[in-house]
Amino acid sequence: MPQPLYYRESQLIGRRATPTRSARTGLLPFSSATLWRMVRAGKFPKPVKLADRVTAWPASDVDAWRQSRTAA
């Protein structure tokens, strides 16, 4: 499967844990609010606007951020 060029918020965060699903389904282990707080603080890559109502993160930026977190 080819690597995506961009990640949408729903791919990063996924869906919440439920009584039958114990973990989030996204790439990141935190909530949407935490994601945006980290973006504002400069601790997570900034998204880009792909269209009027479409915001996404370049996959290369997110993957580099994830690599930096596992290397530390």
C-alpha cells in the first residue's frame, strides 16, 4: 500500500475508545484538543490548507515527528 501524501485529522486521531474497543484507532495516542494545542505550541507540525474546508498534515512531517519521538 502506498504511503499517503497527507494525513487528515481523523486519520491522526481516529475514533475514541468505547466499551468494546479499548484504544484509539488513529496514529496518535491523544485527543483532537491535544493535537491542536500542540500545533499552537509548536510541538507538532502545522497543517496545510488543501481546500477551503480541507486541512491536512503532510505525511512526511508527521512521520518525521513520530520518528523523533521514538528516537528520544
